[in-house]
Amino acid sequence: QGDRAVKAVKKGGSVVVIAGAATPPSFYFGLTSNGEILKKLNPFLESGKVKPVLDPKAPYPFDKVNEAFAYLETERATGKVVIFPINP
């Protein structure tokens, strides 16, 4: 929902799109499974320059993953819907 975020960001702000198309002033930030990209992103997260937006209904426990996906399908999620892993 990068287009919606661009409309909501304050003047002079930026939007980071993790997946999908990016419309200026947003930019695409691709992730890989090896963690190298996350290492580059980490200083921006720690400094507060990049702030992840997490949906207030999250996190969902792993056993409620179906509910999390059903919520995503409503298109009412604000930010990322987080599912935390199985506890050992």
C-alpha cells in the first residue's frame, strides 16, 4: 500500500517499500534471506530514521496465523501484521 503511504507522509518525508512497486517519494528496499540487507538497514532503525509501522492488532501468535491472514484480506491493516514464531 505504498501509494496510500505516500499520500499520508508529511511534506519532505520518505516512504520505504519493502515489497512491491514504489511510487516517489517512496523507494523500494529489497530483502534477502542472507541478512546482508538487514545489516545495512539496522543503523537506520537504531537511529530512528526508519520506523517500521506495525498494525496495532499484531503480533499474532503462530497458532492464530489463519486469523492474521484473514485480517490482511480485509485490507484494513495499518502497517505490517506480525506473526511471532512457535515457542519451543
